[in-house]
Amino acid sequence: MDLNSASTVVLQVLTQATSQDTAVLKPAEEQLKQWETQPGFYSVLLNIFTNHTLDINVRWLAVLYFKNGIDRYWRRVAPHALSEEEKSTLRAGLITNFNEPINQIATQIAVLIAKVARLDCPRQWPELIPTLIESVKVQDDLRQHRALLTFYHVTKTLASKRLAADRKLFYDLASGIYSFACSLWNHHTDTFLQQVSSGNEAAVLSSLERTLLSLKVLRKLTVNGFVEPHKNMEVMGFLHGIFERLKQFLECSRSIGTDNICRDRLEKTIILFTKVLLDFLDQHPFSFTPLIQRSLEFSVSYVFTEVGEGVTFERFIVQCMNLIKMIVKNYAYKPSKNFEDSSPETLEAHKIKMAFFTYPTLTEICRRLVSHYFLLTEEELTMWEEDPEGFMEETGGDSWKYSLRPCTEVLFIDIFHEYNQTLTPVLLEMMQTLQGPTNVEDMNALLIKDAVYNAVGLAAYELFDSVDFDQWFKNQLLPELQVIHNRYKPLRRRVIWLIGQWISVKFKSDLRPMLYEAICNLLQDQDLVVRIETATTLKLTVDDFEFRTDQFLPYLETMFTLLFQLLQQVTECDTKMHVLHVLSCVIERVNMQIRPYVGCLVQYLPLLWKQSEEHNMLRCAILTTLIHLVQGLGADSKNLYPFLLPVIQLSTDVSQPPHVYLLEDGLELWLVTLENSPCITPELLRIFQNMSPLLELSSESLRTCFKIINGYIFLSSTEFLQTYAVGLCQSFCELLNEITTEGQVQVLKVVENALKVNPVLSPQMFQPILPCVFRGIIEGERYPVVMSTYLGVMGRVLLQNTSFFSSLLNEMAHKFNQEMDQLLGNMIEMWVDRMDNITQPERRKLSALALLSLLPSDNSVIQDKFCGIINISVEGLHDVMTEDPETGTYKDCMLMSHLEEPKVTEDEEPPTEQDKRKKMLALKDPVHTVSLQQFIYEKLKAQQELLGEQGFQSLMETVDTEIVTQLQEFLQGF
């Protein structure tokens, strides 16, 4: 591509590509795509985006195309890779001028230079770093800033490389430029501190921007640039100097306004200081040891004393708390139980920690956390009133890294766990001072009690032996739940939350009815926050392993009704999801007992589903609720089909975008719907059209897909197979060539189930798969679990559809170019040889029945294999025969003579409709209806009649005498 002639054309097409008119835009994009692989195209782009007189949008697009081209065509091994000559020209052009006036374009140029550096620096681009270092020294503000911005992105990218050779290169780079980076940072920092008092906001902002960028460079060099950073004096000097710099910057915040861009940049720089310390601690815990004392002193003084008043801000407090938390929890600083086994570095760090966390320090931290940071703020109380659901989301979050309240709670838990012997008496003393009711007029006292109860809930596991929670619940907490004054609502909410924290720790089962009574009352509270919190505690209660349905049932109707009302009242998606999860838990635990109460929910869910069209996570919650509803309703779930089946249809249709979110739960709902369906319906059968694309996905959902296919086979094998078997068989044939051994077994089990349910129709429907099974047996499939399934499939065909087996044998004889008898003999021989592959007793008995079904026979091949058939039969007898101690006779333990409805205990799930279908099927299955003992006797008698006494005796002489003896013992009485 000639640069001069092409520039005008490319510029014109780029201009068209910025158009809002798709008729202009699309052809331009197509043309640019074609040019991507043309030599010289990226040189033209470089000329365009470095030409400051052109339209900004055009230059922006040129940068993006250039950047994308690096990913695709810069590597030498890439298809249509750029030539080395062009790359050399481009590298030189990229660092000729650092004078881009537009910030966004400058950032993109810096990023694309970094992308090239990742591939070419330092070997093919040794001049990059020296050029950047020289450029950041210039006096021109714009050039200096752009060079520094590029320096940062290059350093960041090189630091992220993980191969050993790349890391060695970065170590060498860091050693070579660390001194310069430090002096650069110090220079810009000092300049900023001098300019703060000048009042020149533009100058302050400019120097602060450079300070921030140079600190970002230093962060990457310090954290990623040294194997043993504690041995480098400059690195440790920089880290020790951070604390003084932090103090200076925090003091600067007094003179910079609270609401301007300078303030924002200042806070970002302060946070970056703390990130350097946190990253260094994370990557080099032992190198951090000399910084432990200073870090703790600094953080504790600013967060837990008056030193921080007026200068700290929320994100800084969070970072300081994270620093304390990481030091407290760091495994590198925890000695082994046997101190002598610990490394000297660990013991040194532990010693520093122990010396710092004295009783007075720990007590002050604990009291300050509870009495200051745990207190609900004015803003939170206002939010409670104005946006209760938003309040629950804010205060109930778990993003401890970035939000102050969760962060303080996590720090409290970690410190209390680490130093519980010291802190337990402190917290117990705080509890003791708060006995009895609190004056509703004293808001401060109410908030203090709320904070202390919060601490007792968070420390529940640590306080197990120190608090008689059952007595406290009856004497203190329960009465507090009954105070209905509006000002007492923070305590009502906190107490019910507190009980939820203790439920799984220490709560006597006998007290649960009292708790359920309280929950019923609180679910009618005037305050929405109290009701939502109560629903959470109810979920924890029914989820607990000590939950007893009999205790819960008297309150079920009231609770379910009130939860449903809450679900209707709340408006936020997250809250609706939360309440739905509570309802799901209740339905799951009480199962069929829910039936009388779900009418209102069943009527509401279609409306909620429609309203949640844009909220896929809420729809997932609805699917989960439907799963438990269907399980609870059993066969009655058929009444839900007008709503339920379209939901399943949408959730499992891979051509619909929502399937990405809904598929897993949608498949589970599909499965439980089939398992609980009393009969097939045209609509339920039609949904199976979704299955073929799902099988093509070969995803982790395959196992559920196979269960669904089995569900259809058990539900209505004839209609299902006549409608879908051809397509299903084709999918299975493709799958068998692609999936794992386990997946192959799942496919074959489906075929086996179909043969079991419908032995007449199934062999014809799955005919294309059966030759593969036959071949696998003849050739001695090496995976035992696959071979076992092959024999299970063939056993069903041989035993239950003899005519089809004959035609299959004839077909395979043609394929193998062998006589049918010879092939049959080979199959029986392999079957006998691989009998040990079969571990399931049902399949072992099936094998015996199947091979015995070949008798009586005057076929010489079958008579030749007679010994093996008898061996398998006797093995089968050993598997299934149990001795009756009263009569001393043997009986087949697999026989099912009548349909017994098993008694279901409270802990067991009641049988589904599919369970009943399987039981009915078992009553027709030869494995469960034919006595193996009697079958052997009849087959041997028929063989004897066919051959005569002498011929039969000759045949029996081919069997081992020990086997014959065992056979005679089993057949006594016949």
C-alpha cells in the first residue's frame, strides 16, 4: 500500500466509518477489514492518528484499528503477520513525538505502545525505555506527561508477564531504572507539595497528575521487579518513606476543597500509597516484615484514634483496615503449633505482631470498632426511611474490600478470632451493661445496643462457651422483639438478625416454636427492613440441620402467606430474589405439606415472570422456586403446565439469548416436571424439540439432558420414541465419537433404559447404535464400565427381543464377513471372559438370563460355549440367592411379587411419579419377575429333553465339577 496515494483513501473510509448512517458505516467497516492484512496499512493509520489537524473521531478510530492490529498481526507466527521492516518503521514512528493533545487518544497510544513493548521489548526495541526516560525529563509539560503516561503503561504491561525468561528481563529492567523512577517520583511529589500552598489550581493538578503516574510506575517496579526486595536499600527506603509521604498528603487534604478534581486526584494518590503497601505485603510477606510495626502504628493511629479526625476519608479507612487485616491473618506470620518447626522469618513477624497487639491496643480497637464504626449513621438511617430496600442492600453487602461497613465487620471478625481470649471479656462486659430494655427516647443508647448486638452476632462462634444464648434469648431478646415503638425498629431488626447468626451455633430445639411465633409477628411489622431481615432469619432457621417439620407446620400457613405478601410489596429485583429464595427454602423443607398454601404464589409467579423480562437473575430465582414448587406439588404440578411449560421452553432454547443465564435452572425444572408428571401431554412432548441443540453443546449440562431423555422414556416410551427416536439416535451417534468414556456410558444407559421399558419398539428405533455395541463386545472394549454397559444393552436385546437379535447377528456377520454361528460363539466367549467387568447385581443376573435364553439348542457353537454359560449362571446365583434361615432353602432376592408402597419417614423425600413408574416397570422386568434358579432348572431340563440323558450328561461333563456341585446345591428341591 503506497503511503501517499493510500492516505487519502484510508482517511476517507475512516471518516465514513464514523458515520451514524449504517448505509455508509457498514461498507466502510468491510473495506477497513479487507485492508487489515495489506502491507503499509498500519503505517497509514500511524500517519493519520498522529496528525493533530484531522477530526478527533477519525483519529480515535485509526488508533483503535492500529491497536487491534497489534493483537492480530504483530507476532511473527501470526497469519498475515506484518513484515519486520514495517514493524521497525512503526516502532520508530510511535516514539518520535509525545505531544498528543487529546487525553483519550493519548491514553490509547500509550496502551498500544505497551502492547508492542510486550512482544518486542527489549530485544527488538532496545531504544524504547531510554527514549521514555529521556522524554520524561523534558521541561515541556505536555510532552513530559505523555511520556510518563506511556512509561506507566509499558511498565504495567511488562510487569504482568509471567514466563521465567520474561520475569528475568523485568528484574533486570527494574534494577536498571529503579533509582531514576524514585528520583522522578520524589521530584514530582516535592513539586506538588510546594505548589499546594500557591493557590494555583492548574499547577497543583498538573504536578499531582505526574506524581500519581510516577507512583504507578514505582508500584509495578517495587512489587514485581525484585526477587528479594528487602535486600535492596532503595526499595526499602521508598517503602519506609511512604508513611511520611502519606502524612504529608493527608495534611494537604485540609487545604484542598472537598469537591473538585484536585481533591479527587489527591485521594486517588493517597489510596495508591496504600495499594503499594498492600500489594507488597501480598507478594512479599517476609520482605514486608520490617514494615509491620510501622504499618500497624500508622493504620491504628489514623483509624482508631483522634489523629485521623478531619483528614481521613472512607476509602482510606477501608485500605488501612485491609492492611491491619492482612497482617493479622497472614499465614506467613503464624507459627506452627510446635514453635520449633517455624521459620525464623515467621517467628520474627509473629514477635512484632504480639508486641504490638497488647491488651490496651486490642481493647481500644475492639471498643472503637463497635462504638464508632458499627453505629448506624445519619445517612444510613435516612436511607432506611426513604429507601428501605436500598438500605438492606447497602448494609447487608459483603464487598469488604471497598465498602466501610462490611470492611469493619470483617476486620472485627478476624481480630476477634485471632485474639478471642483477650477480647471475649471485653465484649461480655459491653453486653452486661446493656441488660434490660432501652429507653426509646435515647436514640444514641439504642444505636449503641444495636452495635454491640452486631458484634455478638459476628462473634457467635467464638462466644459459644461464654454466652448462655438460650437464656439470653428467653429473658432479653424475646422481650425486645415485642417492643413495637417505631424508634425501637433498629433493635427489632438487629435482634432477629442476631438470632439468625446463633441458630446454627447454639439454639435449643425446644425454643424454636417461640422463635416461629416471634417470626410470625415480625413478618407483620410495619417496617419493611424488619420484615426483610426476619425473612433472612427464617431461611437460616429452616436451612439448619436441627430443623423439625412437626414444630414448623403449625406456623406454615401464616408464614407462607406473610412471605408472599412481602414478595408482592418489595420492588427491587435483588429483594424479590431474596424473598423468593426464602419461599423456596420453606417449600423444599416441608415438601408436599405446602400444597394447601401455594395457590396465591402460583397465580402471582406468571405476572412476576413477565415483569422480570429484563432481569435474568430474578428469573433464575423464579425457576428455583418453580423447581421446589413442582417437587412439593407432585402430580398436581400438571395444573401449572400453561405457565410452566413455556418457561421451560424459553429457558432451554439455545437460540434465545436468556438461555445463557437460565439454562442450568431451566433444565433442572424440566427434569423435575417430567419426574412429577402423571402423564404425557402434547405440549410436554413438544418441548423436546429443544434437546437436539443442547446435545450439540456437549456442555456440563449433558448429564441433566440424559436424565431428561430417560424421564421421557419412563413417562411415555412409545409416543416419545415414535416422535423423536430418529433424531435422537443421530445425535447419539455423533456424541459417541466426541465425548468422554463417562459420556458414552450415559448415552448407552439411555438406550438400555429404552430397551427395558419398550423391548419391542426400542431395538428398531436405536438400530444404528446397536452394531457399535455389538462390535464393542466382539472386539473386547478396554474400558470396563463401557463394556459393562455394552453387555447390559445386548443382554436386553437377546433376552427380550430374540428376533431382532437374530437379524442384528445376521447383519454383523455380513459386516465381519463371518458365519453367524462363529460370530455368536465369539460374542459368548467375550461375554464370559468379561463378566467381571459387570459390577451391578441387576446386570449380572440379566447376563445370566440372556445367555441362558439361548438354550435349549442343538447348535454346536452354543453347546461348545455351554460351560461358560453355566459358569455365568452359577455366578448369578451367588449374586442373587439368599438363604431363608427358617426353611434352609434359597430364594432369589431380586424378585418383586407385588407392589408395596414403602413408608416414607419425615427425613425422606416422598416418591415421585417417576419413582412409581420405575416400580411398575420393575414388576414387568424379567430381572425382577423371573426366578434365576427356576429359569436355570427349566432351561437345563429342556436341554436334557432335546439331547437325551446321555447327550446331556456329555454336555455337563464339560463343566467344572465344583461348579456342578454348587449348581446342584442351588437347585435342590426342583
